[in-house]
Amino acid sequence: MTNCIDRGRSIIAVVALVLTTGLTACGAGTDSSTAPPAPAGEGRVTYPVAITSCDLPLSFPAAPSRVVSLAQPQTDLLVALGLADRVVGQAQVLAPNSLPGSGTTSTSEIPVLSDDGVPSKEITLSAEPDLVLAPTPFEFRAAQGFASVDDIVKAGANAYQATAGCTGHGKNRAVTDTLTDIENLGRIFDVEQRAGDLADRYRSTLDEVAEKVADATPVRVAELYVYGESIEALSASSKTDTVKAAGGQNIFDGTEEMFKDVHYAKVSAEIIAAEQPDAIILPVSSPAEADAAVAFLTKTFPNVPAVRDNRIIPYSSAASLPGSLHLPEAIRAIAQRLHPNRF
């Protein structure tokens, strides 16, 4: 197995990398812990089912029965749809914690192929999957020793990648991208009613937040990833992204030279200090990582309003990954810090 997630840095770093490398592969209210077991099928779907995943056409002759999930968000979606018994292996496991957007669902009953990294090609294929789910193209990178899309297809399975993780999608990412994945999985597994209910709960939280912050003055926000003493920033999307959905305005609109070909970039402390953000949000994998990042930012930017006003807002990197069911929960928690008088 190859470990692609250094526990000292957020899993989101991998996402930021692969969304712009040009690879071609292919909330509260959404808590899946209360989902009842799914039926074998609702009888609403006629097979074969045809869908598209990141421009890759997929065909399913029947509902998959041996699924490998290569990251926590995809595992959470399957559990929320009542499909845990179809999952023969999971990877990149992020246990629930106290961070906003972490979720509360335990997936400990599902076999673990790799706890904190992507399993090797051999391990993935040894599970004999008929469907492999992943958040980004990285999980299908043969150069890393992982099973590629071609490897998976040759083994008789389909490879599905989260909508938000599609190559080149970063500058146009939207908080509603997960809804496409919910809809697709509902069709693939013939659980469209359950998927519709899940999508309604996802939208409900987003709509609740949007209503509360609709006429509020946007707060100037820096969305940062802190790795030790290195900082990367995420630029604004052309659509409604996490910052905008929470009632913020990204201090980087994406037109800056450093974001010419990417939607994330390494930034100096001087640039952040000059921009004087009123709030900083940062995805982290654990409370310990959050404490370390907050301590570093507090030491580095004592005169930045976000630090002076105690508006450094960590949230779970599990929510920030493509396909996350818990992003609305994180957005609500961020909005409550940005606009406390609205909640």
C-alpha cells in the first residue's frame, strides 16, 4: 500500500493537486448514521444503467454487489444510502471527530484495505470489486502503484470518480456537486427514492444557510491549507463554493497571477498579511492538526483581523473532499462564525 496522506497535512492537499494536473481518468441534516438498511432494490431502475463519470461513459448491467471505496466521503455516501453491506473494502479512513463537517457515522464494520493511504493495485483488485469509487484521479494513478481505470475495467469493474474531483473542475467547483453523485449512485444501485431523500436533506441545510446570510455583508475570507510552516491558498470558484455559501468573499478572486493555471497556490506570509483577511477557514484532518495550524497562524499573523478577532475556523477535511455528504454541515458551522447574529 502507498500512503498518500501524511497525517501531518490535510487530505485536501491531494485534492488540490489532482484537480489541476490535467489527468484524464475515467451537514447536519445529512447524518447518515440514522439511515435504515436499504432494500435490495426499489424496482424503479431498468438495467443496464448508463451514466457518465468525469466524461467517462459507464454501463451497469446490474446493481453492484462488491464495492471498493477509496476514500471516506464515498464510504459515507454508500452507508447513508443503506448500502454498507455492498462494500467489500474501504481506504483513507477518517474517523468521526469533533470538527465541523466530520460526520458521526462509524464505518468500522467495513473491511479496511488501507487506513491512511490508497491501496496498491494488487490489494484493490484482490477484493474482486465490480465498482471502485474515488474522490479524485489521484486514487487511479498507476504511477503511484494504484489500480488505474484501465486496470479496473480489465478486471470487469467500473471506476467512478466524484463530480467535484473531475480534472479541471477546481475553478468551477460548487457546493452542489455532491448532489450529482447522490443522484448517480441512486440510479446505479436502484435506490432512487433513498437518494432523493438524502439529496433533499443535503439541499435543506444549504438552503437554510443561504436564507440566513442572504443580505449579510460578505466577510473577507482566506481559505488556507497549513502544512507545518507552509501555506497554500484556494482561490474563489466561478460558482458557489464553500466560502461564498457561508456568506464570505474570498480575498483571492482567481485572477491573480499565481492562480493563472490553478485554483490553489503556495502563498507567502507577506501576501496574507497584506490582504488582511477578516476570517480564515482551513480544512484539517484532526483536532490536533487544527490546534497546530491555529497556533502557527496566531504566531505568524498577530496583526491580521482574523487572528485578532478569533475568527480562524478549522473544519474537517472530510467535508472538503469531493463527494462529501457533510459539506453543508461544515458550511453552516463556518457561517455561524462569520455571521453569528444571523443564527
